[in-house]
Amino acid sequence: MTNRVRKAIFPVAGLGTRLLPATKSIPKEMITVVDRPLIQYAVDEAREAGIEQLIFITGRGKSSLVDYFDSAFELEEKMRGKGKSLEVLDSSRAGYGELISVRQQEPLGLGHAVWCARDIIGDEPFAVILPDDLMVGKPGALKQMVDVWENVGGNLIAGEEVAADMTGSYGIVTPGKQDGAVTEVRGLIEKPAPDVAPSRLAVIGRYILQPEVMAALGTVGRGAGGEIQLTDALAAMIGKQPFNALNVDAQRHDCGDRAGFVIANIVLALDRPDVGGKVRDFIAGLSPRP
């Protein structure tokens, strides 16, 4: 077993129904935030954290996600012919063996999507990145987690304090001792109502997990919503391995939600030197609606 996190699973088989009708023909992960598809931000974050192998759990109609990271011979030749730099395409290419695609043939939930990669993960620790959760931070959220994981080991999840009325939308942590931004995880409950939630510390879309989680996923059965829940398998690991949550220093945008997607475009555009000034001027000139 390696002591490095070299592999990351990207569960990207979802239908993106919250963003219909756009996602009728375009995977939600391919919709752009400013000038890059959502999946590119997740891959960039993984690469920054030292991830060497990207594992896409795809579904029917999601082939464009893999195609995006392929070379584009005709486009590149045309750009060369016009003397244009190809540097803008560098991050959208995957090296040989860097990207693996696995088909999730049934929509049985996040836990099942992760389980689909069990043979590729083998006996190594691995990361899980949900591209819907666009995390903006320096260093990136996963790099922060890898740095902490190298000290604490075990299973490490990204956490965020949410409003009390939002606990029913997340896996919620039963907290133990706290050391700065790191909180011991003593329990996990999937989508509890506010009156029974053990805290407001929610699990968000970044994980570093031990390979034993795969065995738990194979036996845990269906949970909330009739799906195989990753939270249920993680709960089964508590007490068997070190388990912590890290409040990452990053701004999270829920890009599976219409408003979250628009806000992400605005925030990231304002931070870009090439377009930020124009966007800022436009916003400043808006008149309040009556």
C-alpha cells in the first residue's frame, strides 16, 4: 500500500436535472464557468494536489468529458498555421495513462459510482472530487487536504458549516475533538432533519479515503433515496481507522444549482485580469430594479 494519494475519482455520470434544459444534450460538467468547463477546474485542483491518475465515472451521453481531454489535431494544426500559441490548450490535454473512464451503467448513487472504480483503486488511498462543488482557494481544497492527510492519515473529508435549515441536504458530522480546522468524526448521518442533526458540520465534495471503503460500499446496501450512499459506507469505517473532517479554506460554489452556477461565473470573472474590469464596471452601472 502506498502512502501517497495518486488517484482521484470524479463521479460525473449524473444527469444534471437541476440545470435542464441545458443538460439535455451537454453534460453539466462541460458547461463553462467563464471560459473553462466545470470539469477543468476539478482536474486542475487534482493535478495541483499531486494526483497522477484521473478516474472518470461516466454514464451514457458523457463521452464529451473524455473527448475534452484528448488532443484536437485539426484545431491545433489550424492554430499553428496561424501562428497562435497552443498554451491555452495545455491544461485540457491528458497524458498517456493519466485519464481512465469507467461506465456506471445504473444511476445508483454516489457510493455506487465510487465503488465502480474499485478494481482501479486496488489497495491505495484515493481522493474523490465532486466537480459540482467548485472550490476556489489558494492552495486548492484538495491540496490542503493532502497536506493535512499526510499528518493524520485514515479517512479525511472536507467539511463546511451550513445553516441549520440546510442539514437535510448534506451528510452531517457527529463531531469529536477539534484541533484547529480539523475535527474528529465520531458519526455521520445522511441528510438529517434540523431537529435531529448532531451538528451543522456538513460533508462537501472532497474526500481522501482508504481502500477499505470499497469493501464497505459492496455490503452497505441502499440508503436514503434508495441509493447506495457513500456516507453510509464511511459511517461503517468510524472506529476502525482515523477519521477526520477538515474545514478547507476555500469558497464553495454549488454549480449544480442555477443560482450557484451564475454566482460562480461572476465571482471567477471578477478575479480575472482579462475580463474582471469590464464585468466590475457593468455591475457598478446596474440600476436597482423597482
